[in-house]
Amino acid sequence: MGDVVKATRRYDSSHRREQAESTRAQILRSAQRRFESDGYVATTVAAIAKDAGVAVKTVYLAFETKSGLLRALWGVLLRGERDVPVASLETYQRVLREPDPAAQLRLNAANARATKERIGSILRVIESAAAQDEEMAAFWQHIETDFRANQRVIVESLADKQALRTELDVDRATDILWTLNHPYTWHLLVGRRGWTPDEFESWFGDACIRELLRTP
């Protein structure tokens, strides 16, 4: 009898966890649609809850605040469900492990393209919200700082290989890579000028190799 009770409890616990994960995913999907269509300020938790088919209280229990919901959505789009720093992701580590400098920058371009396809729209929501909300302004600054730091590590890897152009130090090379890889650049070329993601990736890789690496 005891074994049956234990098995039932494990089943109930597993079932509740699956339900909670499903509900969380549904809320995040609804939030993404609302944030992208209405913007951060105009979006209400009540509207997100209604779209997701849950009570407003459920949203607050899962994410605490509207800003917490947007931060959680950003994390999922950027890294997937794994709550780890970008620098720990296998795709990023693969760039650092690549021995050939040009191939490194091509891999970084592929990562940049894939990431921006996932986060491009919601990143613009965060940037827009930063102009009107102090908490979002701090979050935007965190995103910018973290992004530049990750690009610097790639540049340091190139410098260790003595692959950087002789006139570039690590700071200047990081500025160049950060600018070429910045979401603004993606938005201008893909969002406004109509470049395809393939075209952006190819151009970005070429530009990085041309601007950063010394010629043979």
C-alpha cells in the first residue's frame, strides 16, 4: 500500500510540474505577442493573462512583475530554457575553441544571425521600454554590458593567436566587433533595408575578417 501511495505522489508531483511548465510557456508566448504588438508600457498583465487563459494571479505567482515577465522572456529567447550565462553556451564555447581565426569569426557570425532571429523583436521592446522605465533602463544597460564583454572575449582569443591587425589593440578591435554585431546594425540592414538573414550573416563574417584580421 505504501509503495502505491509513494508512486501516486511521484506521479502527482510530476504531473503538477509538467502543468506548471506548460502554463509558464503559454504565458511567455502570450507575453511575447503582446509586447511585440503593443509595446512594454501599453501591455498589461491582465491582457497577457487573458490571452494565456489563466488568472492574473497565476502570472504574478510565476513572474512577480511585468518587468520580471519580460526579463524571463528575454532569457528564454536568448539562451533557451537553460538559466546559464551566454558565455557558458556550447555555441559560444565552440567559437572560442575554433583554432582558425577566420573560421572563428564565421562561427560568430552564424551565432549572431541565429540569436538575432530569436531576439530581434523583443530586444527592440526592451530598448524602447528603457526610455520610459527605470527598471528596464537598468536591464538594457546590463544587456549592453554583457554583450560587449562576450565580444571582447572573442577578440582576446584572436589576440592570443596574434591574428589581429597590427594597428588594433583589444579595446579598439572589441569596439569594431561590437559595432558590427550590434542589434542596431541588424535592425538597419535586415529590419529596414530588407536584407535576408543569410545576406547579413555573410556580410558580417566578411566584414569581421576584413576589419579585424591581419592579412597573410
